[in-house]
Amino acid sequence: ISEEDKTSSSFQLPAKDWVWKLTEDEVLAVPIYHPMERTARRFQDLSLKDITQRISGFLKEQSIPAEYTLGRVSCISDNGTSDNCLVKFVIQLWKTAEGHYIVEVQRRQGCCLAMQTIRHELLEAIQSGLKSDDGRHPCPRTTCDIVQSLMEQQAHQLKKPEATTSCTAVALELAEQLLDSDRLDSQRLGLESLCSLTNPTQVLLCDVDQVSRSLLTEDSWQERLGHFFVAHKECDAQCVDFDTTLSFLALKVLTQAVESLSSSCGCEDNPKVALNLHNSFWSQVLRSLYHQVTTATQRP
């Protein structure tokens, strides 16, 4: 088809019979410094005509709008869902020095799990030349659906709490296990969990009061939190930064717990709590605060 025919007002292309056609000269070679997608597939036993026809046939069969240019197709798919979750991707066709062809599918926007399924279906259609059994989109599931299925697969491995155990007690037990771990990321997750449990905007006030009382009065929790207020030892900068983050998270937990009890204590259902500021835990916290103030250039 010449460019003159394409621009002619009388020119009409039958959509049913149209296929993507390229010449050998219109397919670019792989650039030297191009970061090729790891999912790109090389086709050694297929001709250029077969590859382009199967690509356009797959997109037409799945009702995926596409814009065709030299060696490149820009596509938009609605992921087969009704929540306007668009998946934008590009199909790039390359030619190797050996005369083989590489099909590279790159996601530009949208659900990565949906893109994974679309890419797999497209590459299989190119390889086999077979059509799908129906004209629906290859990936009707959303990210939440896939995550839900993964949770259901792991449900039998989770130990369900007894009916008599409160959610607050279970949450505190999980946070306790995380803080007792040797991994810094687990300790951080445990402290972030306690930050949420002592935040009245995220959990019920009665649960915040229960957690705050446990953290401020129980010796086991004071000993567990006290590790994050120990003076830093000589180590690399990355370790110091991580320890500083844990220290500030622990301080945030204590601050929110004290604020929660100070606002709720005095009521009939919430008796006052006496804090012994002379014990080793609170002395350690005060020393850590003093250290932060006096070394503000390193730890603002």
C-alpha cells in the first residue's frame, strides 16, 4: 500500500482482512546499549510475515486497540474488567545479526500481573499460531483477585487464634515476635505495628488504652523496647541510620502511649496509671533523648 493510497479519501481498509505487514528493511536491529526485557523471546523458525500476522491477529481477536508503526505496536487493554483498569504496553520487533527475530513486550502503565498474562498469551499465540477459544481478554482477574487466591492457598498454614483471644492480644503477640527477631527489618515492622496500635485514629480507643497500659507498665515490654534506646556502637553509616530509625520509632510508640493514657485516664473505666520514672527503663530513655539533643548535627 503506497503512502498516496493511504492519504486518499476514497481509500478504505477492510478490517476483517487487515494484517500487520513489514519488510525486512523496516525491522530495526537491536541497539548495542538497549536494556532488553528479560521476558523477550527469540523466534528462530518463524518468518517475519508469520510473526507480524500473528501479532495483529491476536490483538484483533482480543479487541485490543493498537497503533502500528515501523517495527512497533502501542496497545491499550482494559484488562477484561469493568473498573477502568487500563493496561498500556508496547510490542517491539527486533532483528538479530543471525537473521532471527525478537519480540519484546514492555509494560508502560497498569497492573503488572495482568500484563504478565497478556504477554504470556501473546507470545504463545506467536509461537503456536493458534487462536484462543473465545474473544475475551486473556486476563479477567485483577491484582486483588490474584492476591486473594494466594491468601486462600496459604490459609491452611496459618494458626487461627482461639475464639476467646482478643484481636488486641493477638496483635501484641505478633508484634512481640517481630521485636524478638534478630532481623532489623522484622524489628522495624514490629515497631511500626506498635505505632498503629497506639494511634487512636487507626484502632479503637479501648484497644489503644489496653496496648498503652501494657507497654508502659509491664516489665517485659519495657525491657523489649529498652534495646532501641541503647547508645550506638561504632559501626558503618548504614547501620547507624537504621538504628536511628528504630530508636525514633520506639520513641514514637512511647509518645503515643503516654498521650493516649493522659487523655483517657481519670474516667471510671480507665483508672490512672503510675509511672516509675526512676527505674532503669525510663532513665535509659532520658539518656537517649539527651544524647539526641546534644548531637543534633548527626541526629537532628
